[in-house]
Amino acid sequence: MKGGENMKVKITWRNNFPFQDDPQDLEKHTEKEYSNETSFNEIETHAVLDTPEGHFLFKIELPEVMYRYDKKGHRKTLNKQ
């Protein structure tokens, strides 16, 4: 990431069992600020370690790009428009 200010990162986890009685438990989100100097690997590591029980890392949104994950942790890069 580039130096300077901070960037906002949105992280989304999805429930391992999508057929929940409570739709609010389907996804959990958080927004965090990281230094622009923070590597993506560090952000991704924090997102994995912060995963709520019963969920998997589903999406990391940076200002310029979004990464989506499947249940096995395979990452796909998507350009934001």
C-alpha cells in the first residue's frame, strides 16, 4: 500500500450455514482503518484471525479493489467500479 494517510477497509464474514432463523446472522461486517503503508497480507491475516465463530472470511474491500473468498479460502480479485 502507498504511504501517507489512512485507508478504510471493510471486512465481511459469511455464516457457514446460510439457512439461519436470524437473517442478521447471515453476514457480519466491520470497518477498520489501516495505515496506507500496511501490507495486504497483514490486513488479510487480521481478517482471518478476527473471523467470528461459525463464519468464514467472505470479502475484504479496499478503496481501489475488492477480494472475495470461498469457504475454502480461495481468493478472487475484483476491480471496484
